[in-house]
Amino acid sequence: MRTPALYPCTVAHVRTGPVRHTLRHRTYMWLIDVDRPPRLAYPLRWFARFDARDHFGGDGGTLRERLGTFLAAQGVDLAATDRVVMLAHARVLGHVFNPLTLYWCLAPDGTARWVVAEVHNTYGERHCYVLHPDRAGQAEVGKEFYVSPFYDVEGRYRMRLPTPGDTLRLTVRLDHAGAPPFTATVRGERRPATPLGVARTVLRYPLSTIAVSAAIRYHGIRLLTRGLRIRPRPRHQVQKGMR
């Protein structure tokens, strides 16, 4: 798997009830090796920075060290021979918001030993799920974290997270206590992360991370005006390895 790479993509959220609503947003994401994050020349560096402090918890360390600390607290060993690739938004002009960051922990033969899904909400909280996908990249896990204000912390996620290649095809479905499901998809095509490729992508999607934050809030307001009620947000319990 070649890294770094860019994935211009379409993110879609589909709610089928009690109010049907669809969000579609064009953006781009980075696929990087956590041991070799790209470091671009100025001025592109302002549009593609990766800071370990934006992920997991603690006071220091590299991305790999932070991931290893979290996994160890969950009873999972990150072997020295495992390669870790991360799909995420980079910092753009000092701002970043990653609703979902994915880490594929790859054995030496390239197969995914597990996938870590790091979720951020708009309240500044984060939570990680350790997934054990099958050969098709599919995994299930119970919901444990308050994300959308229109859903309780109930239900079960069904995810399809194949390792990115020439295409990016991700699906996250929430089955929520017998209610109509919520489905999020990410669909994109791989592009080389050359200086020219990065410049073209930045020009096409300026202020991309700010646009992600704005789109989430805009559609939240629309759902409020359509009659959805906000569910109480429980106190967030910080996970082991995230302190």
C-alpha cells in the first residue's frame, strides 16, 4: 500500500426516519503511514499538517506511541512489525475536525489484524472502537459514545472498512433500537500526494476541515427545524489509555 495518498471523496449521511434526510459533502482525506507522516514544503505545509495531539490522549508521544498506549490499555498488543496506516483529515490553516479517523493495523503480509475507529463529536469528546474485521472488511460493535444529538447511546454499528486501495469504499450503519437505520458512506478515488496533486486538491477544496464542521452544524439546525428532538447527552467517560 503506497502512502501518503489523497482521496477526494463524497461523504453521505442518510436518515430514513423519523424524518428522512440526506447530507452529501465533497471533501478529501489523507492516507498516511503513522511512522512516516508527510512533511510538505511551505506554503503547502499550512494545508497539510499532522499533529499527534489531535488523536487519542496523553501528553506526548508520536501517533504510533499514542495508539500503542491505547491498545495496550484494551489488552491488545501492537507488534513492532505491524504497519499502521491512518485515514484522516489533516490540519488546514491550524484547524482540524475528524468525525471519524481510521487506523488499519497491518501484519507483515498486508492483512488487517484489526481496525481502530476513532470518533470525535462536536462537544470536544473522543472515543475509540477496536474492531476485528472479517476478510471482507466487515465488523460489528455496540454503540458506546454520544455523537449525533438526535440519537441516544444505544444500538449497534455495522461497518464495512476494507483497506483503501485505488478506491475508498467505507460504510457505517447504525441500527438503533428497532428504529430506521442511519447510514454513512465515504466514496473516493486515490490520487498521488505529490506537491502538484496536493496544491490542486487544496485549491479545489479550500478550508476543507472548516467546511466539514460547518456542514455538520448546518444540517443539525435543519433537522431541528424539521422537528427532531435533542437527546440528553450523558457524561462522557474517558477510556483507559486515553487519559
